[in-house]
Amino acid sequence: MTLNSAPRTTILCVDDEETALYFRRLVLEQHAYRVLTAGSAQRALEIFLHQDVDLVISDLQLGRDAGETLSAEMKRLRPHVPVLLLCGASDQNSSSRNDRLDKTTSPEKFLSRVKQLLETRPRVAPQSIQANQNGYPVLPADGEMDTVRALLAEIVESTDDAIWSKTLDGTITSWNRAAEQMYGYSGKEIVGRNVTLLMPPDLPNEEHEILVKMQRGEKVDHFETRRMAKDGRILNVSMTISPLRDRRGRIVGVSTIARDISQQKLAERALRDSEKLAVAGRMAATVAHEINNPLEALSNIFYLLRQDKNLSELSRQFVQTGEDELKRVTQITRLTLGFHRDRYALESSVSISDLIENVLALYSRKTQSLGVTVDKQFDTLGTIRGNSGELRQVFSNLVVNAIDALSMRGDRLILRVRERVNSHGVSGVSVVIADNGPGIPRESLCRLFEPFFTTKGDKGTGIGLWVSRGIISKHGGVIQVKSRANRNRSGTVFSVFIPKTVAREGEIRESPELHPLSRAS
């Protein structure tokens, strides 16, 4: 047999991170290795049982250390096949054992270890894998199969992905712990029920289409769709669906591996929204800039009309009203330009009271239309060093949230600005923005500053308060919230404390003072 006809060395790579798996395969294939890949311990064991493998390279962390369990079972089934576990820097004994390698190791050292393991492995003739009349591999004997099943069950229970099986008519037959956590149904509740229980009302035919594909022996990889949890929440999921076969190769059921990608979808949506907002901001700034020329002309026209001694008293009143409205348009234009330009402003002297006054001016018509009483008490200008555009964004977000709450219930918006020295002797500005709206439920209150969490449904992106907290933290301050959602007495209070100069790194900062909620009720 010539060198060119010699069988290539086969390496099985296992990792639930697709990107890592992809580039690891490329590195090995550049050195003429034949590489098989598996994205889960379950799939890896199936390949290991049915293929001649010379070396296994697996991530240690395959869902709660399943990589180590997989390695032990592979060594029991085929002791002559070496298994190399790739460890993170935080994994114990990552460099003290010959069967482990740190993931941060250079490709050269990685390839050297691979070559070493292949050269020193026991020389055992490969076991032929018999196939039945349909061409499907014959699985191990019953005693060994029991062990394999037990291992697969352990892997399925330890993984972070939801895994379940069902019959060809959609009846659920197994349900792992991750599925319980994702969908909210316990195994006792859902095993024996039809999988259509998880289908949203607007996808009535999708499950039938999937089962038809399974009956034809097809596999569905990374199918993104939606499913419904027990509490009615709609989840965005990525699913891999495969037909299950018996020992004779007949299709007897379906297995599903699902991953919740709701947060990923929210992040993508927030990114799209932020891009739209950036474009809208630039367009608004352009429009506001172009409006300045006709505004100047109108201002001059009103001035000339006022100089006309022949103008009647009624006409003078009209001119005065026109000038007042023109001033309002000019102010809105200036603020619109300010929102765009101030985002890129360097640190400067900023008056918190003036920022809030500007924000209120933009939303004055809305508060008036809602019949909201604006209760302001600005004891100081609240001058600090900071980025005016970023701080304007924070207080605009807090004011808009309060007005949105008052559009549902309530009639009072409270704003307080005062100087304060905390118990650590840090001098700063304390700001309170409160409303007597419907309040925030306790279960939502603890998640309010999480990215992409929103109580506004489709109207919110869930990034406003998260970004606001980051801005206040960047300025060395803190932001807190207190809310009551009782029917008879409700409201929300946001309190912000910003030091006049940014606190030194590691300095303990006092939490801002929260006004009693009764002030907002």
C-alpha cells in the first residue's frame, strides 16, 4: 500500500461552542487529519460508537462538566483511544494531567500534544462496525447498551439545553431538567401530553410540518422559531430536530434540542433600534439646523410689523402671539440640536436644574394634555463636572418614564434638585424624579436595571435604565428606585446622586436618599 492510499488519522472534536469548534477543525485539517465534529456529548458518543476514531478532543465544560463524564465512558468502551480535554484557565488541574490542555495554549503546542498522543496510543486493530441490512450500524450488546443509555441520560440531564423526545404523533415521552426550567412544565406535567401544548396560537401548522419531515428521515438544524412557556410567555428558540431510529433503522420517534435565544433576539432588536435612533437623531439635527434660516426670517418679519405705527391693537396682539410661538419653536430647535451635539461633548460644567428644565420644555404639551401637575423644587442649579449630552439622556429617560406611567394613572410629577454632602464627606447633587402613577410590581422592580428588560411590552427596548445607570456610574454616582403598586396608593421614585467631582476608584459611595413614597402618592 502506498503512502497516498494509507487511511487518514481520524480525530473527533467535541465542543458546544460552534466558533471554537470550527477553527479547531480548520487547524487540524491543515495538517491532513480527518476531523469529525459534535456539538454535544450525546452526539459525540453516537459518532464514537459508529466510527473508527483515533483521538478525541473535547471541551471539559460540556454542560456542568459533562466532558469529563464523556471522557470516562469513551475510555471504558475503547481504552486504546486517547481523549484530550481542553480546559479553561479557571479549571483545576488544567496543566497537571497529561489528558488535559489549557485552551489558551498556542496552536503549535496544541498540535504537538495531538501528535504526541497519537504516537504513544496503544496499537489496536480497529474494530469493524457491522451494519444491518438497511445500512445502519449495529449498536453494542444489551449489557453495554444499558451503560450507554445511562450515560446518555446523565448527559441529557446535565446539559443547559432543553432536550426532549416525542412519538411520531407528537406525544412527549421524555423531558430533561433544562426543558423544565425553560418552559416551566415539570416532567410529570408534560410527559404524555402533545407537543402542540408549546405552540403559539399563530403557528398552528408548524408542528405537523416538522413531523412530516421527521417521517421522511430528514433532520432540521438550528431552526429558529417561537414557543410558548407555561406562564404564557413567548420564547424565541433555536431548535435541532432529529428522527429517532430503533435497532433496525426504523424511525420510531423524534428528538429535539432547544436553546432559548430570547435575550439574543432582544439584543439584536435593541441594536437595530439604536441604529434607527442614531439615524433619526442625525436627521432631526439636520432638519433643526435647516429650520434656523426661516425662523430668523420670521423673527425679523415680526420685528418689522411691531415697528409699524399704523398696526391696529388686534394686529399687535396677533404679532405678540406669533412671536411667543416662534420663541417656543426656536427653543425646541435649539434643544433638538443640543441632544445631537451634546452626545459628543467633552466633560464640562453642567447645570442639572437647567438640563431638567430643558427636558420638561420638550414634554410640556404632553403633561398639559394629561392634566399632570408638575411640582418642581430646585434649591440649586446643581452644577457638576460631566458630559451634558449623556446626563440629558438620563434625565430625559426618567422624565419620559414617569410621564408614560402617568398616562395610565396618576396626575402628579415631582422633581427635586438640591446639593448634599453624604456621610463620606462627598459633596454632590441629589435629584429626585417621582410620580403617583400605577407603580412597578415587586417582581419587576428587582430586574429594572437589567439590559433588555422592559415593562412596556413592544413599546420599550429595555436599555434606557440600563444605559442610564451606566452613565451615572461613569460620573461616579448612583441611581436607585423605590415603587409601590398598591391599588389605593401607588407611585415610583427615582433618586440620583452625582458627586461634583468623580469619586476615586474603590471609594465607597453612599446610596442616594430616597424620598418617602407618600410624597409621590
